[in-house]
Amino acid sequence: EVQLQASGGGSVQPGGSLKLSCAASNFNLEDYAIGWFRQAPAKERETVAVISRGDTPYYGDSVKGRFTISRDNSKSTVYLQMNSLKPEDTAVYYCAATPRNTVSIRAFDSWGQGTLVTVSS
């Protein structure tokens, strides 16, 4: 069973940074595309960033230039470095996995629990 554990959330002031981690277990990370998604209160879940099996990154428009997704297959972990955080980045962040090489949220069928990010002064 694919298992994912997200961590690293917290509270930060606007303009600050956080780094989220997604630890994978029970599967070969390199065989999966991994995505970060977020859901704010009363809003739909949206794609933040996806890293393909070949390590090609994809970013949602709202985070381009501020967030960076990366993976360390030796540590079975995917990271999301978030810089220049804004109040509108406040959400629960989830990581998820798919064996398909796609960025479509509908293809991600294994999800970790979320980690809360709060950006506020």
C-alpha cells in the first residue's frame, strides 16, 4: 500500500518561507509522479506543483516563481520549498502520488494527510 506523510506546515508572516516534506513508503518513489495540492476553506482543492517521474516540474500559476518542488529518491521524500508566502497561500497542503506521468489531479489516487500552512501578520 502506497503511504505518504506530509509535514512541515506552520504559521509564517507574509513574505516568509516554509519547506514542506512528503515522506513516501511502501513504493519506489522514482516510479511515481508526486504532487502537492492545497485546499483553503470553502474552496476547491487545487494543484500547487507536480514533479514527474522524470523530475520535470509543473507549477500552478499562482505559485510560479515562488515555490519549488524537488525530490530525493534516496530519502524517498519530495519537498516543496515555499518562498515569498502570501496570505492567500493559507491552506491545508496535501501530497499525493500517481504511477501515471500526468499533472491531472484526477489521476492522483494515493493521498497523505494534510499539513496546515497559515500565512498571516
